[in-house]
Amino acid sequence: MRNTRGAARKRRRFKVLLGTAVSFTTDVSSGGFCTETMRVLAPKTVVKGAIEGLGKKVPFSGRVVWTVPGDSSVNLRGRMGISFTEIGPELLELLKAQ
């Protein structure tokens, strides 16, 4: 049996801007993305940011769904899963193009 949710998710690297923090996606879909970052936010945190790709910076709104903390003493990045709550057609187009 094929997992359609997993099939829609693709491993692509986009630059993610959340305030002054910069990170990169490890996988992304039209529903959200996973990112590696030195500082994770608490689950349920509302976020606004932008994803950069193909020379465009496209805004989004979302919510942190899950986190795995990193360890800065050994330069280990944490991970966050972010679910989109508001995206426009420009972001959907960017996600399909890559």
C-alpha cells in the first residue's frame, strides 16, 4: 500500500526565515515542512515567515506541530515540524516548481 501523504512530501532545500532566524527545510509539502535549526520553538507556537527559492521570498503563516531539541554544545541542530495555516498561490507554485 502506498502512503500518499509521504508521496506528496519531497526532500527539497528551501531557505526559511522566521523573524531573524534562518534555517533550511529538510522536506516540504503543501501542508507544511520540517526544518533544522539551532533554536526550536515550542509546539503550538504561531509563526510567520517566508520561504526562499527560485529567487523569490514567499510569505507564509503556520504553527509548530512538533519539535526535537538540538544540543548547541556539540553543534547539533534541533528539528521542527511546521504546519501551514495560511499560504498563497505563489507559495504553492514555488513548491511545485522545485
